[in-house]
Amino acid sequence: MDDSEPDPEVVEASGLSGYSPSFTRTVVEKVGPVLRRYFRAELHGLDVFPPTGGVLVVSNHSGGMLTPDVLLFGSAFYRRFGYDDRPLHTLAHYGVVMGPLGDVMPKVGVIEASRENAAAALASGAVVLVFPGGDYDSYRPTREDAVIDFAGRTGYVRTAINAGVPIVPSVTIGAQEGQLFLTRGNRVAKLLGLTKARLEILPVTFGFPFGFSMLVPPNLPLPTKIVTQVLEPIDVLERFGPDPDVDEVDVYVRSAMQSALDELARKRRFPILG
């Protein structure tokens, strides 16, 4: 094939041409079952998920650097809806898509987090998965496992409003037990001037096999039981009117997520075991 010709396996309809359904299928079918067994993963609520059209999935983020929630959610999503009609795009820190796996990430739908990228994906009818809390959330202390904290970030609300798509909240519990997350280290990061390089935290964790770790080397997650609950879609304009207040919507979404996460926490009897 001439190098100038487009890869026929790449979906152009999303407007984000890196996504490859065949490559994604290979990753999901090879990695998905391993992760599901390792974490004894459960995902509930996809039966209420909008079957077509753009959707903004808003989730808490867990597990530190090796967070498993993207692959676990993506595995369940693709098994339910297939690979060709509506890709799942995950918004990620620019360091993820520019790092060693920078050529691979777009093929499985991982794109740099920006309102422009999110808008393009949603306009194409894709599903966009966003973690408003980002690293701040994924490195929350283990004692705050069942706390929704987006660090005051509300841009996801404006993204959904501008795109005219529903917000589907999703909450996960268990991954923060994969090691001990002791502190985010955000004050230390600020004192060291790391925030100038968009590094807002310098977390300290304790786990296997390296013991204490500050970002690197990353400890491997223990086989904790991870449970995810997808909540009812929220039609922002229908619920809040034609000119919704962003902060009001954010409070509503986080409150719904916190209630669902509290329920998952009540059902959890033992750390790691679930």
C-alpha cells in the first residue's frame, strides 16, 4: 500500500483518525479478560447507557499511575456495543499521548485532553470518557477511597452543554486499595516549582514490589476487587433549562456520584477482598 493512502482499519468518521477498531478489539480481547479476572471486576448499569449518539462519561479516577479503570470500562463498553459504530475516546494528560506509547494510544481511542478534542469526538457521535480529577483524583489517599473530588474542575460541564450531549456519571471503588496512597504531595510539588511543568502533585505511596515510591518506580497494584456502577444519563438542558449554571450542574453530578459511591462503599466488607 502507498504510504499516502489511509489505513482502511482507521475510522475517519470520529474526526480523530487514529482510532483503529481492529487494534482496539485485539487489545480488549487479549488484555480485558486478564484484568477482569485479576481484579474480579464488576461493571453494572450499561443497560441504561444511551445506545446511540455522543455521550460524555464522567468518572472518578483510581489506582495511581497504573490505573486500571480505563481498560475495565472500555472492555465492558466494547463487549456491549461493539467496535465499529461508536468508538470510546478517553481524554488523557498530554504526557500519556506523547510518551513511549504515544503511537499506540490513539489507536485505542486515547486522546489528549482538550475541549477541542472532546468537542470533535462528541460531534461525531462518539463516547468520551473524562476524569475531571485527573492525577489529583487517582492519587487520592487510600482513606479517601470513597470520596468524589475533582479539585474544583468543572470544564466537563461546559463541554457537555456546548456539545448538547448527556452526561453519564460512572463511579468505581477498589483500585485505591491496590497500594497505600499516603499523600498527594501537592504542597511539596508547589514548593518545588513542579506546577510550572504541569506537575501538580508529588505523591507518596507504599506497595509491592518497591515499597515507598514517589511517582516512580510505580508499584504494581494488588488484586483488589474493583466494582464500577454506571448511573442514569443526565440531560443537562432538560433538567437545568436552556442556560444552565455550570457550578449548579457540577454540584448535582458530583452529588449523584457521591451517593452511588457511598452505596458501593457500604456493600464493601473488606479491603482488597471486596
